[in-house]
Amino acid sequence: MDNSTSDDAADELPPPIIPNNYPIVLRGFESEEAAHKFADILRGLVLALSRYINLERLDGITVAYDYLVALADLDRGKPGLAPLVATSADYGTGVAMTPAVLRDGVVKSHIVFNAAVVREIENDLDKLDSKSLYLVAHECAHVHDCMVRDKAFPNTILQKSFTGWLDSIRNEISSSCWEEYAACRLSAAFASPEVSAAYEELFLGAAMDAKRRANDAIKAYRIHGNVSQVVRAVVPEYGNTLKFAAYLLGTLHGAGKTLKDAPDATKFIAASWCEDSIHSLDIELSTLFETYGDWPDESVFDKIAEIGEQMIADGGMTMNTISDGGMHVDLPFSFETMP
């Protein structure tokens, strides 16, 4: 058989950009043989993806059945960081994460997969539109984006000190929205319509009852009076609304589509409390991507944080930094937030 045609096609692809012999750690597999077999499959897939997604800063991959423990155990190269925690809510559960790590002063990324989910690639190798393939591509896109941001803003990721609690909250909102938008947009070529529909459902699950849950948290505060408790309850409700909107927007934009191509989300947003915020986020994220990696300084991401901060304020909680780096929180009385 003449293989020249297929060989020529392979030669036309960009070369892989990936470290040699990066580690793959497998935890909880039924046998050593099964672990080795899966590692070979995963390594081959990641190598193929590295022709499209720059993986030069890949630190390694962990695939674990004890996924939550594996996240908490990951050495990120910097002491004092809070243990990693997966998303766990009625509307969605996290199954993969790609946190930044420091290795000999270099910012890299380490992918952690829930083995029970990612092992589906063993059955999906011939399905170019499978959810398992997309899952791997999405996490690889996080590796690429982390590298781009580190090159744009050196000595920042895992190294920047925050001036106070509000500064940390603002950073969490802007970074989570941007990172998921970028990863979704960069991996959109591997996303099937099913993936886009899943992100639409995820956004709706987070957003539909977010304001009610936040109001309930403020009502509870009227009784317990613990400021830290109410902030930690309210901020994630609005932050997750924006973050999961970013997932959807990145996937749509990467496919050359707009929010109007997600009809259920569009219908909800048009009649909801978050309409202005989501449309502002849509504009801001797409604008930032137009100059991807060529940003003048970190302040270009401030607008995302401001959108989140305004959404929280509209929900009945304002936050302001005070002189000692602390935070003053105001929760004015309203009909919606009274017990």
C-alpha cells in the first residue's frame, strides 16, 4: 500500500510543541497494565493536540479516581496556597482542572483529571467530536493560555501579592472568567454542538437561582451578623454566573457564533437581572481576545472585575477597601434581603 499521501498530510501539520518525557501520574487504576495502557493512549492524544495547542509549559498530568484528593495533594511549588477544590453544585460538578504551578521559578501548568470521566477516551478514539476528546483539548488550552499570560505579565502568576481581600476577590472574578473564556475559545475546534449545549445548560443552572441564593445568604446575615460568612456566600453566586457565561461565550465565539445562537440562554438573559452584566462581559472578553497576548499591562482585565463588582452591588452588597487593606461591606436593607 502506498502511504505517501497520509505521510504528506502528516508532514503538513504543525510540529508538536510539548516537553519530552513529562510525567503522567495514575492513581486508583484496577491494574498496572490498565494504567500503562491508558497512559499510552492519553500521551498519544496530548501529543496530537500539541500540534494545534502550544504545550511547552506542561508540567505533567495526573489522572486519579480519588480526584478531590489528587487536587488537594498537588504540589504547586509555592507554600501557603489554599488546597484546590473542584466545583460542586447542583448544576455542575468539576471533573478536570489545570492549575498553575511554579517549577524552578518557571510558571507551568499541571492537568488533573477525574479518571472515571477522562477514561472515556479509551472508547472514543474514533470519535473526533467526543466529549472526552474535548475535555482533554480544553485542559490543554489552559496550559497554552497560562503560558501566554505569563509571557505577557512575567512574575505575576502565583507571585503577585494582593493588597487586600477586595483585590483578591476582583482577581478571582477576572481570572476565572478570562481563563475559561480563553480555554473554551482556543479549544472550540474540538467542541461538538453537544458541548455548547452543555455549557448553555451549565450557565442557566448557575444563573437562574443565583440572585435568590445570594438574597437568602444576605437574609441569613441579618441574623448571624458574620460578614466573612455572607461575603463567602454571595460573591461565588454572582462570580459563577459570570464564569459559566464565559464558558458559553468562549465556545460560541470560537465557533464564529454569538450569544443569539444559544436561544435558551438568550431568552433567560433578556428577561433577567443579569442582562447588562452578561452583555458587558460578552463585549469585554471578545475585545480582549482581539489582541490576545499583546496586552499593555494587567489593567486590561480590570473591566471584567468591575462587571462582577457591579453585579454584586446591584445584588445588594457593596465592598470597599479600607486603609489597612481590610474591606468594608455594606448590605443596605431592601425588601428582597429582609428575613
